[in-house]
Amino acid sequence: MKEILIFFVAHWYLSLFFQTFFLHRYAAHKAFTMSPFVEKVVYVLTWIFQGSNYLSPYGYGVMHRMHHAYADTENDPHSPTYDETIFKMMWKTKTIYSDLSNKRMVVEKRFTEGVPDWVAFDKFARSWPSRLFWGALYVAFYAQFATYWWLWLLLPIHFLMSPIHGAIINWFAHKYGYRNFPVGDTSKNFLPVDFLMMGESYHNNHHKFGNRANFGGIRWHEIDPTYIVIKLLDKMKIIRLVQHKEISLERIKKAA
């Protein structure tokens, strides 16, 4: 049983880390830079740890920029304000994401400029053979180590992990929580201590300062685990924080 639980927790957090670190803070917001070689390494790591849920950095990055530009309007790719249920919102998000990833939707240059786009790898990583390969590995692991029937109930989450991560923030962090800043949308800080979403839950902070690498840090309890890793990687010179996007606390307090 413990093998399944360890695997589930590891998949949850490693998949989430690369979603928030690479797809969100790097691809969409360019909060830090990395060399072309490191970028390709991170591409591959994202495929490994997201597995059957792999999301295109290009599709994700463009869609997320659209979300910030059109937050809680009719043009928002995902907003509880315009979708009656979380499932309708998820389906709309999936449709727009697919159109963007497959270049079927024409969008303004501001949404695509600088977004990483490794076309050949993306095509492979999003292919059905790739998704089925990872899915088969998950099933084989459960067949080997699931000693109780109820453990199998966790298996479908592995197949839907990236959409679930997105839905938690795009739905619940626009409905529930507290606000540090008045902004022109419904974004909220969903959790006061973000043990679940690695900093993504500080959604109101993020909507106020979209390009800031640290989503937390406004209140004493707002600790952003992903930012701690980002700072470490910056010190190791694997990535480089974009300093003019690292907004000072003095400016933040004035905006509050």
C-alpha cells in the first residue's frame, strides 16, 4: 500500500512543480530565463513527470496569457463567471488549449511572443502512443503494488492530474478564499498556507503582480514552495531571475 501512496504523492507534486515552474512562471510569464539546453532538459523532465498528462508549454503559455488579459470576461478561456459548472469550464479550457497547441486558433502576437515552442518534441509528447505508454506504466505499477481495492480509485487521478491541477485554481481560487489586493477580477488566495498547490493557490497575489516569480510573500504565512526552488536554481546559475520583475515589498505594500 505504501508504494502506491508514495507514487501518488510524488506524481502529484512533481507534475505540479513542472506545471507551475515551467509552463506557468517560465512559458507564460518569463519570470526567469534559462539557456536553450536547459530549456530542452526541462521540456523532457516535464514530459517524464506529467506523463500521460503532458501539457504543451506553448498551448499552456498562450492560453494563460489570454486568461490574464481577459480575466473573468467572455473572452477568458476559463472563468467560473461564465461557466455554470466546473466540468463545463474544464471542457471549454480543454477545447481552447487543443486549438492553441495545434495552431488552429489565430491570436494576437502579444500572446505568442517568446513562448517556448519545441514543435517536434511537443508533437511526440502529446501523441497518443506517448500517453498510452505512460498510462500502461501506471496500470502496471498499481497491478504490482495495490494490495487493497480502494487504492485503484486513485488511478484515474493520474490520468487527469494536470486538468485537475488547473481546475483547482481556475475554479476554486476564483470562488473561495481571501484577497490581499483589489483587482478587476474574482481571483482569490485559495489557501493561507499552500501545502497543496505549491504556491499556485496565491492567485490574487499573482493576478496583481503577474510576472513576479514569488506568488506568496505578502503575508507572513504565504510561503511559496516553488519560489524557494527557483531561488536555489538561480543561485546555482541554472536559471536567472529577471530582476526587474522581482517587485519590492515596499511597492507591494503601496499597492495593497
